[in-house]
Amino acid sequence: MSVTSTTIVTPQLIAFEKPFALQNGHILPRFDLMIETYGTLNASKSNAVLICHALSGTHHVAGRHHADDKYAGWWDNMVGSGKPIDTDKFFVIGLNNLGGCAGSTGPLSQNPETGADYGADFPVVTVRDWVNSQAMLADYLGITEWAAVVGGSLGGMQALQWAIDFPRRVRHALVIASSPRLSTQNIAFNDVARQAILTDPDFHGGHYTRHNTKPRRGLRIARMMGHITYLAENGLGKKFGRQLRGNEFNFNYDIDFEVESYLRYQGDKFADHFDANTYLLMTKALDYFDPAAEHNNQLTAAVSSAQAKFFVASFSSDWRFAPSRSQELVKALIAEKKNVQYVEIESHHGHDAFLMEDKPYIDAVRAFMLNIKV
């Protein structure tokens, strides 16, 4: 088990004061990215690692913001001194993606063209847009080549897009619990989640902040449903089973089972701190990701330009991003004679396994990162 970090880290806001063209044709007049860094950039700037977050992630990857901070970063078990992504060796950067709600320019930010917040007027962004903005961040920091780009789930899609779009700027790509495109079922799940938000009476066409409210009920339901899909039945059953909160049924529609209590708690917690418009944007970016689409749906053609060494990992109980989706990517990489290492981990944690402490998984990432020369 890894030791929880006590390292104090300070977020940094990086401003980009020039127009940024998005894939949909919209141009942002300017934007900010909120980042955190861990470790020290070496003289040759060859030890930089980019961490790309998943749907609800942020720039706060590891460490704590102050001595009394109750919560370490979301991947603190993976990033830090002596950990698989070792900050004694690597200079690690975490960022909040464009469109996020943790400091980077997004729906909660002020629109410089109107003076009001963007709200629903913030344009839909894609994984490619994120990678392009991250390339601008790398340029700002003087990093011409990443030692590695790493991500799980939606973060893994970004790592893959990096290797495709900037093949000379990525030496290693770690694509974890991810997929070269969403399944039809995943797109359907995302739409149901969005509909919960869009039909909330407090949504107000996405301009809820102007009404001093937020679509809390819709966001809560979206998160509850999403959270179920991130877990595995055997893991959820092992944790809760059919355990009742009391000793008998209530014969009403309040909480009877412990799993109901757990999901409502998760939904409430998420609705308290996350932005609904950001949730809509992130799920659309997931839906749209499909690098093979512009190559006549040939994934081999999409990855043919990649030069990175790949690490691809999947988890046996992940039914949202099943191992077969990772294997599809691995087969395409092998067909194009790319250097790829694949591992399928036995885990009962479902899709959330990429955040957990399954020892074979932690060991596999550590071994791969140890072999990266800086």
C-alpha cells in the first residue's frame, strides 16, 4: 500500500492571451489553465510527464493544498516520491482541462465578449481541443517532448490523441482503462445523464447562475447513475449486498438499502462541488472521441503515425470500458508494428480500478515507468 502524501502543493493559473480555435470552428479570445506541478524539471527538460484527468478529475493529482487538507489529490497513490510515477525522477504536471470547473476557463468563467459568465454559451470542446491546449501549455513551459503522457478513462483518450497528433512530442503513452471510442451503450448512458440535467427545472437553458440556482437534482441523478456504471457488481455486492439500513422495510420510497444511501451520498457530494455545464461538456467530449473516424474507421491508419512506446491496461471487471476495447487498440498498434505493452488486471473495482491500489496494476505501471530514460 502506498503512503498518503503529506507534500504541500500550490496550484498555478497560466493565462493564454491569444485566440484559440476549437475543432467546432468557435474561437476563444483567450483562456486560462489551472495546473499543479510535482518534482523538478531537469536541465534538458526531458523528464516531464503530463497527467490527463477523467470526466470529473482536476489539476489536483497528488499531495495536499495545506497541512489541514483532509483529501490528497485524486491519484496520490500513483504520483509522488517513490511511487510508480516517481516525482524524484519525473517532473509531473496535472491540469484542469479547458471547459472544467476547477479554475481553467469554462462555463463558470467570465466571457470577455459579454462580461457575464459563459454558462451555456461556452462552446463544446473535444479531446483534440484539450490536446492542442496542452501543447500550448508545453510550449509555455519550454517542454518540447513529454517523457510520458498518462491518463485513465477519458484521460487515456487524451494520451492516445497526443501520440497520434504530436508523434514527435510523446516518447511514452499510458492508456489506462480507456477505449479508442465509446460503445453505443456508453453513448446512451451519457445521454441519459445529460437529460437528467437538461430537464431539471433549475437548468434555465444552462444559464442557472444568472438565476442564483443550479440544476442540483439533475446533476445528482446523473452522478448516481454514472457511479453505478463505474463499479462492478461483485465489488458493489461485496461492499453492500442487500444490507438494510434498519431492521425492516419502510414500505415507502425513502432509503431502505445501504447501497441506496451510498449512491445518494455520492450524488449529493458531487452536486455540491461540480458544475452541470462542465458535466455536459465532458460527456460530449467522450462521445465524440473517435480518431479512426477520419481514417475511414480504420484504427490502424489512425495510429500509424504514432511513435510513442505504449502501455495499455484494462481491468477484468470494467464493463463500461471493457478489456476488449483496450485489446482493440493493442491489436491496431501491433498491426502497425508499434511498441506496446498490454496488461489485463484481475480486479473487483470495475472502471474505478484505475484509481485503486490493485497491486499487480501498481507494479505494472511502476515497472514501465522505471524503464523510461530521462
